[in-house]
Amino acid sequence: RSVDNIAQGRRVVIVDGVGYPAVGSICGTDNAAVAAACGRMIDGSKSRVPVPVLLVGKSGVGDAVDSFNLNATYFESKKVPVLGSV
């Protein structure tokens, strides 16, 4: 509800995640679960559309590309859209 309150009247709200996408997964609160919980409500239902994710990655080429692919795949497997990476 806090994100819903902050989002009132705003076009963009940034919610900062921590670490890798699966951080907290052992207790069911990974970054994908947070993105789903912070999503907007679907009209006439109690379901939410997950907020899209912008990944912040490492500099360079090899490891940066591999890390993006691994992290993006994790979010996509949880039905959380990935906007891209910076």
C-alpha cells in the first residue's frame, strides 16, 4: 500500500531493489516478489501487474552481458517484465 500511496498522481515511481534478483528467495521475498507486490492493481480484481524492472549492471562487455542475461531470465521466469539495463 505504501507504493500505491506514493504513486498517487505520479507517472513514475522508482523502487530500489537490493543485490541480485534472487536475494531473499529463501524466505519468499526476492526482488521479483517485491516487483509483483508493488505492481499496479488490475481493475476489478485483487491481482497486480508486476512493475517492470530496469537492471543496473556491471561495466564492460563479457561479464556484463552474461550477468544481464542471467538476471533478466530470472525476472522473466517470474513473469516480471524487464525494461533493459544500464
